[in-house]
Amino acid sequence: MPAFTFPMCADFAEQFTKRLVASREAKGLTQTVVAKKLGITLGCYGHYERGFRRLPVHLVSKLAEVLEC
């Protein structure tokens, strides 16, 4: 399945990464645990949290389940 990302403005992207980190930390999860639950590498997940890569649409619902949001 080809990766599909949605366009984001810079402000939304910055807020998304901050909220992603805050949500993960609030659940007491490490980046490693979240990456494993998503079926991706730690490096890839770290790039999502730091805003270096955009989260593919197919991972959004899976991430919501992992973070219980």
C-alpha cells in the first residue's frame, strides 16, 4: 500500500507533534512501545514526533487506539 500523507500548515504540524508527545507521555508510554504497537521502527516514530515526517493516514486510527484518544 503506498503511503499517503495529508497536507498540513506549519502551525498545525507543530501543534500535532507537541500533542502527540504529550498524549504519549500522559499514558506513560515510551516511543519504543508506541512504535511496536504501530508496527513501525522507533526511528520512524521518532520522526513523526519531531515533525520530520508526516504521519500516514493509514496509521491515524491505529495511533488513536494506542493512545486511547
